[in-house]
Amino acid sequence: MKSKIDSSILIKKYIEYATIEGETKLNGDYKKGNEMVKKLNKIFKIINENEDLAKEVISAVLYSNSIRAQGLAAVDALRLNIYVNDAINILEKISLREDIWGFGSEMALKIWRGEIPGKSL
């Protein structure tokens, strides 16, 4: 029998790992950044197997205080086909920024919309 997964822990860890991963992009600590990406991928795998859990985690992270977590949650929402309108709105808002987060959000939207052939989220 599967044990119940605590969504609040996943939400906290998602935001923490995404925020740290974002900081590593700015300070060049790619080793730590790659470690955070692996941890985020594990969280995605868990939520990908449980739609209710995915909705709970993604909805909380989409509206967190971390711009990096918001952007990654928006991409994951599109990958999971949940909260699509919210995800698009968040990515469009972030894409207006003139920094790495704006560029990344713009590229994510272009990939999701099929404007970059051969790429998928």
C-alpha cells in the first residue's frame, strides 16, 4: 500500500530547489544547479503519477514568491496539461522581463506553441 505523500513538503521543496537553481544560473555554480534540476525532476516524476497531487503542488508554486519557481511550475503545468491558462499568463508576464527569466519564459512559450520545430517541454 502506498503511503500518502505530503503535498506541503513537495511544495516547499519545489520552491526551495527552483530558487536555488535560479541562483546558480546567476552565480555560475552549475554543479549545484544540476543537482537542483535532478531534485526537481524527482518531484515532477512524483506529481506526474498523481493528478490531484500535481494540481495541489503546481497551483501553490505558480503563485509563490519565487519568480524562478513560478516559471518552472508554469512549464510543468503545460507539460501536465493543467492550469494551462494560468501557466500561459505567468510565462507571458515573466517574458516581459529583460533578463534570463524573461528569455527563458519566452522560449518556453515558443516551444509549447510549436514555434520551434523539434522541441518539446
